Amino acid sequence: MSRVRCVQSFLIYMSIRVAWMRRVQDGELFQLSPLVGDRSARTVLLTRELDELLSREMEEGEGAKRRNRLLETLQNIVAGRHLVVCMQPFEADRKAVIGRLAPLPEHAFPVWDIRCLVSPALRVFCLFVEKDVLLAVTCRPRSVEVGWLRWSPLGDWNSKRWRRGIEATHSAWTALFPAESPVTGDDLRAYLSNASLQRAVGRT
């Protein structure tokens, strides 16, 4: 890479970092804290929707336990634990924590989901702001109703509910970072440290 390209890449990197840090400072985004005792090796940025979902009071029971497992999944990402990633839409198996979704033709870049597979399975729609920095936008139930989520299950891959989740993620990005683009491409190293690709063969 030429010196000019290096400088351009650095300026883009600094621009998006300044942008997301300003959104956190202004209360438009919320930075997820790691589990007590863990270090912060990555950053997960939460929209207001997700921050309220993860922080609101809930009665003890199965719903609260499932919400806590969702929080644990996200905090494991923050802590820098190893992640298995599937780059191929529709091909992730149960080892994959993060998967790339099929892009919509009207959008320039694909959305990802964080896969919380403990029953009832959940999906957190997200984008990569920069390496090791994820923007988590919305959480949707995968296949069955979840009482503490206001969304209907996503269902089949070609359903309108999947499309709505993807579109909501694009809309959030445009509102927060109108002059910036998320991380794209096929190089896993541009997205995450301490991660490996999973060549999956089945859908979950």
C-alpha cells in the first residue's frame, strides 16, 4: 500500500472513531460494559432500543434468564473471546456466533447478525463500525414468540420480518453515520481479532 493510501485509510479510521465516540458522549449510543472482572478487548455499541432492553427491570423467571444469556453473549464479544464467523449467507451452523446476512439489492452493504442460539433463539442485527467495534441495532426472536420482545419471530429466510430487521439496521446506520460506511469486504481480519472463519453447511 502506498504512503498516500495509508494516510487516507488512517484518516477514514480516525473519522469513524471520532463519530461513534461523539454519539456515545451525546447519549445517542451506549457502550456495553464487560462482565465484572473481564477486560474490554472489543466494543459493542447499543442503540437506545437495545440499551433499554438489556437494562430494564424484569421479574425473575425464564424471561429474565434468557435476557441475561443474551447479555452474556454480547459481553463475551466485548471481552475478546474467540468468535467463529460465517461469511456465507444461509450457511452458518451452530458454531457460528456471527453471520453475514444476504444483502438486499437496494442497499450497498450487507448486515450481520449475532446468533444467540440458546432456546428460544434470538438474533441481534449489527454492523461493523471499525475493526472490533460493532453497532448492535435491534434484537428479534428467531422462530418462536418471546414475551419480553415486542417483535414477531423472523421465521423463514425470505420473510418480510427478516427484511424489516435488515432495513431497520440500515436506517439506524444512516441516521447515526450519514457520511460514513461500515466495514465491508471478505477479509475477516478487517472485522475482528481473535476470530476464525467457519465454512458451514446448514442453516440455523
